[in-house]
Amino acid sequence: MVIRVAELPDPHDGGHALVIGDIADNCLVRIHSRCLYGDALQSDDCDCGNELGLAMDLIQDEGSGVLVYLEQEGRGAGLIGKAMGLRTTEQFGLDTYASYARLGLPSDSRKYVAAAQLLSDLGLTRIRLLTNSPAKIAAVESADIRVSVEPLVTRPKSERARRYLDAQREHHKLPSE
Ligand SMILES: [Zn+2]
């Protein structure tokens, strides 16, 4: 399977795109924000590693698709900010959003405009987006790409991951399972 790598230069929301196989309209796409602990170290604090693994399995099963991997550690707060947030969460028993607020960090500073533009530049006009994030869906639609949402359903790896996902769902105002 041929994988092409494209760079996405953006000072805050850049990264890389892996274009896997011969893509066409309606292919699977994952826009993933970097999570060093979850993606590389298999931390059970969150579900990022599971989501990335599942998305890549689905793309590989189809033989083509796009992974946009964005350098947006800690919802855009960076690795240091995220580490401070995790410590605050532990210390005060807060959820991740309340911890960020206590530290004066924006709860989520990620933007997906550059990622959506890249998908448009790849010639895509409709995609199946592997996501649970309304912000990602809205950004892609703003780039005139039609989106069918393919929710990523993963099993939380721990009670901590379950609490993280509950906080995220509450933050996004998503219906609970
Ligand atoms: Zn994570």
C-alpha cells in the first residue's frame, strides 16, 4: 500500500497528512490531534490512542483513506500545559476542562481550517469523517466538503478514560451513551 506524506504548515494547527492508497471522493478520513501520552505511550488517561488505532484499522481495511495528524497536543495548549492540567486534575479532582480553566488555559484552542483546506486541495468534495467532534465536522463543511459522520466507538481503557470522555461529551453537549 502506497502512503504519501504531505506537510501541513501552520504555526498553531499544522501537522502532516498521510494519504493512504488511491483516494477518491467518499473515502475515510481521520483528523487526529496529537496526544503523545495516548498515541505513543498508550496512556489510559484518555482514548486518543484507541481512536487513532481504530481509525487506521478501518482505513487499512478499505485500502485507502487519509490521516491528518495535527500537532495540537493538549487540545492546543501544548504538552506542558496538558501535563499541568493533568496534575491539577489529580490534585483537585476536577475534570480536564475545569483544570484548564483553573490554569487560565483556553479549554480548546484547536482550529481545523488548515486541515479542511488540505482535504479540499487533495480534490475531495465529500468524505466519510471518522470523528466524534462537532468542531471537526463544521470545519470540513466550511471548506465545501460534504461530510458523512462515522462515529468512532471505542471502549474506554480505564475509569479515568471514562471520566475524560464524559467530560468531553458534556463539553461538546453530546448525548450520553
Ligand atoms: Zn489523549
